[in-house]
Amino acid sequence: MSGPINIRDLAVGARVVLGSGAEAEIVSNPNDGVWLFARYLASPRDPALVGQEDMIFAQDVVEVRP
Amino acid sequence: MTTNGPRGYRPGLVDLATGQISREIFVNDDIYAEEQERVFARSWLFVGHESQIPNPGDFFVSRMGEESVILCRDRAGAVHVFLNSCRHRGMKVCRYDDGNTTVFTCPYHGWSYGTDGALVGVPYFREAYHSALDKARWGLVEVAQMCAYKGTVWANWDAAAPPFLEYLGEFRRFLDLILDGWDGREGQAELLGGVQKWLIPCNWKFPAENFSGDSYHNISHRSVDLVGVGPSGKSRRDYGELDVARKLHVAIPDRGHQTITYVLPSGHQPQPAYQNSPEVAEYFRHCEEERRRRPGANSRLIGAPGEIFPNLALLPRQPRTLAVWHPKGAHQTEVWRFFFVDRDAPAAVKNFLRDYYIRYSGPAGMTEQDDMENWNYAHAASRGVIARRYPYTYEMGLGHAVENYEWEGLLLPGRVVDLTAAQASEEPMRNLYRRWAEFMEADSWDELMTWRRNAPREAVAAK
Amino acid sequence: MSDDRLARVLLTHEVAEFLYAEAELLDERHYDEWLALLADDIRYWMPMRRNVKYGEAAREFTREQADIAWFDEGKETLTRRVRQIQTGIHWAEEPQSRIAHFVSNVQLIEATPSVADAQEVAAKCRFLVYRNRVETETDLLIGKREDTLRRSGNGWLVARRKIILDQNVLMSKNLTFFF
Ligand code: FES
Ligand SMILES: [Fe+2]
């Protein structure tokens, strides 16, 4: 696994993997390096989240899908 | 008026009967601390100009007294003024001077606030707070009242304060002189880019009283009068018409606002000015003619330095500026100076004025430099225990003000001193410190709104 | 050393010597001689600086000839500033401040038409201006300068000076001196 990810400049539409195993697509990026607004595409632990929008905290982001 | 209040500001420290004011009110740290509560936390303070935040998400970080505040336009277009301090541990949530953003995110633990102030992001809200934190209670602290007036934005921390225009009272016409166009059209002032910010080692009241109408200190600007800085290259200013005008001090009692102003005789014709540049001269000639065609009292008024209580100075004539004297401890002031031009003026006029403004005002201003030297060392030389025993005198012109003033059909309400022959008076300073003492004594805004008790007519007129 | 490298060393040295000599005139309060080193069409500009978000560097400085600045001068107003000090009653400089200018990191940026025959030179440097006045009042102003020098006879004239002060809120009460 790679080191910390700088989410500050991730583009809208980019997909990120979270520590929980969930995957989300960026809807907007406030470019503060701390938060992303994203929509869940997959959430193995809590399938009810899929389709919902949420604020994603930078420390939860473990991977950016290529 | 001069009863001995519970804290003894009148007549102990501010004695208006003899016109003596103790140096303590300038140099005493305890009085300064009390002043933050009693004056700055209750007064209407100037925050900025709407043109600084034209679009949703735009923000400008300003100050209210010692505190940093964020002036911003939310995503829906509404203007807010927030305390620039995170509700979690107080970190400054915005350390930029201005910009555009979707959220204000705290660098410390990552709390994040919307441009409407709502707390929207809390790291580990579910895990660490178990979703129990009531986010609705922990948004950015917003001012109790805000008012946008002809582009300027004002705010007040006290919900019990009267609305801004009532606070301004009859002084409104003088604020209009700077915010309306030179030709008299409403709200034409445009803010030039860049706010000058600098530190002066003196109590904030030194510049506040100077701008209240210290026409006595012209001698301190002798050097610039000699070498010339005015728009025509001569002297400091460029007002031929002042030779025929009446020069007045106008003080609005019960409000604490005061100014110098000039009144033109009725039927006065524009005088040539700004002859160094034909384009500029033509612009002002045109504006002066237009102004005279507009009905209303302001067409005969020429603005001059004035002060809106407590710490906002205006100079409606050239250099056309607003300055805020932000207190920064009893012994230091952080000045913010904003410069204005007419929105519709040709570029050549704006450029010409900008050059003149910064040659005149601010830390590199050939005129203002000498003011700063005086305020600095007046303050320093007043701090000693011996010096503090000796009050300053403000008795100049005591007893020579008239209630309301009329000249050739123009009526000016307030306490007015005719300076045309007298040159100077200290009526404006007495007015400033009378109001200051009232704030220091009063426990609530009810006590401070004397006009609602004394003169219901005036309260109605200010609406 | 090749000829053009040598020419570059010599020109850089000449520029630095000029800047030191200019600072000497200011520090010795030889203001009239200093004014004589300024081209008649000099632009002397000191923008203000904002704190802006990373990536918004273009907004960091107030814009030349459009926004407010600390200084935006030509020869006429610089001359007036000198004359004001020389009245002896410019209280912000009376008694006169003790001022020392340090100029360092002199870099030759451009020489036209050529290094060997430079008629105009763009140079960058760092400045440190120390001001002490009356008793203990002390200011330290540090920053960068971008100068354009123009050949004039055996010497140089300052044709343009951009002064970049490394401060946001100006920490001095006034700017009664030159950079
Ligand atoms: S201080 Fe702001 S999140 Fe803790
Ligand atoms: Fe002054």
C-alpha cells in the first residue's frame, strides 16, 4: 500500500478507495486537502450507502483508482 | 449629561464641563480591556465593501476590533460576517486575505464550515463522536447584526443595538458624500484593489480624534504644504471653492459621529480644478455641474475628514478613503485604509486619483507620515506615571457651538461650530469622548439610545 | 575564462558596484546626488502583498498601475519626497532617521543589446533596510528588488525599480525613506 495521498487536486470524477473498503466517485473537491464530496459506488460493509453522497475525510482515502 | 457615572468616566476621566480628558483613557491597559467589551463589542463596525465579494463563495478576511472576521458571500448569494475562529479549539479557519472557496476548513483537526457558516465536516463524526455532536450548534459564530449600505458592509456583535441607519442618524449625509458619485448619483463609489494595512504605535483614539476634525494640526503638515502634493502640484489639496465656503464642525450629539465640512453658498458655480490634466479637469467640471443640478442638501456640501463612532474615519473629498483604526492593545493600532473612485470615471481619472491617494495617504503618504509620528510620540510621552497625572485640554471653542445651523437655506442638524473665522475647535473631540464615556458607563443599549427618549422626531427621521 | 563569461563577471560586478554606491548616497543622506542617478522617466513601484491560496500566485501582488501600492512614483514625486525631508520640518524624518541599506545577491538577469556592450541591464538583488530613529525606534525591512539600469555616459541610471517587500501588514508606521 502506498503512503498518504494528497487529495487537494484530485479531479471531479476520480474514484477513491476508502479504508472501509468502500469506493466513491468525487462529485466536487473543495481543494482544501482535507475533504472530498463524493458519491459511493460500492460499500461492502454498508451496502445502503451506495448512491449516497458524503463528505470523505482525507485520512480515509487509501487509494486513487487509476 | 455630566453626572458622575458609576465608573467615574464623567467627570472623573472625561470632564466635558471643563473640557479636560485624562491621559489614562489612552494609555491604561485596564481601561483598554474594558473598552473592548463596552465599545467594540456593541458598536457598528465597518467590515468591508460588497465589491470585494461579488460572487458566491468569495470572501475577504477583515477585522472587528481585535478580532479577525470573515466577510463572505454564501453559495446562495447571501452576505455573512463570521468570527474567524474554529468552534473546536479556536484555530483561525481562514488565513488568506481573500479568495473564493466552497468551505472554510480548519487546519488543526479538520472541521469544515460551509460559506453559510454551517458546520458540515467533522472528522470521525460517526466513530469518535458516535454521531452525538449537534453540528447545528457548532457553526461559525456570526455577528448579531449586519447591514449593507451603498456597498459598504457593517456589523455589530450586539443584538440589542439599534439598526445601522438609526445608529448613523443625521450623519448619514456625510457617509453619502463618499459613497455617492462625485456627480451626486447614488452609490457610485468603487473600491480600488488593495487595502493598505499597517501598524502605528499609539492608542486607536489618537487617529480617531484626529479624523474627527482636527483642523488645528495643519501646521504639522507644513513640510508637504511647502513642497506640494496636491493634484495641481501645489499645496496639499486642490479646492479653489473653499475660499467662498463656510467651514464647519458638525457633531451629532448622542451618536458620537463628527466631521469637518464645507458649505458652498447657494448658486455657487464650479471652479477649475485638477488643471494638470485636461481629461481629469473636464471630468470633475462635468461632475460638479451635475451635482449642482441634483436637489438635496448634499450638492452644497464638500466633505472633509470625519469619524463614525468609534473607529471608522472617512475622507469624502480627495484622497477619497475610509480608514479603520483597529485597536491592537492599548499601545498599538492596525490601520486598514480603503481607497475609492467613481465607478464610471474614465481610466485616466482613476489612475490620476490613485497616484494622488498613495502620495498623500498611508504609510508612504507625504501628509499622513507626519500624523503617525505625532500620534506615536504623543502616546509614548503620555505613558509615565507623572504624565498621566496631567489631563489633556479639549476646551477650544467650548460654548461656541450652535444647535442646528442654517446658511442661505441649507439646514444642518447637530452641534455646529463655524470655523470660517475660528479655524479650529475641539467640539468634535468632545463629542467623540462624550459618546465614548457613555458607552463605558452604560450597561445596555437601552441606556445608549438617548434619542429614543429625548427626541422621538429624530428617531423617525433616521428610519 | 571565455570572453563572454568574463564580460558577464565584469558587468555583474559593475552593476553591483553601482548599487552599492547608490546605497552609500542614501545612507550618507546625499539625496540630491541620489536623485541624479534616477532616470527622468523612472518608475519606482512597491506593490502590496496578499496571503493567497497555493496556486493563486498571480493574485499575491497588487497590480501595477491598476491597484493600490505602497509606492508608485516617478521622478517628480521622488524629488518632492527628498525636498520634503530637506525642509527640516518633515517631522516624520526630523530628527533624521539613521538608515543603512544592505544590497546583496546581485544577479544579472538580462543585458541589452549584449553583455559585452550593455546599454540596459535588468538585475535582481535582495535588500535589507535598517532604520533607527529618535531613541530606540527600529525597523527592519527585507525583500527583493528588480532594477532596470540604463547606461548614461560612463555610468548608469535607474530606469525602473520594483520593490518586493516581504511583509503583509506593514510593520512600520511609515515609509519616509527610499529602497
Ligand atoms: S481547532 Fe479546528 S478542528 Fe480543532
Ligand atoms: Fe493630518
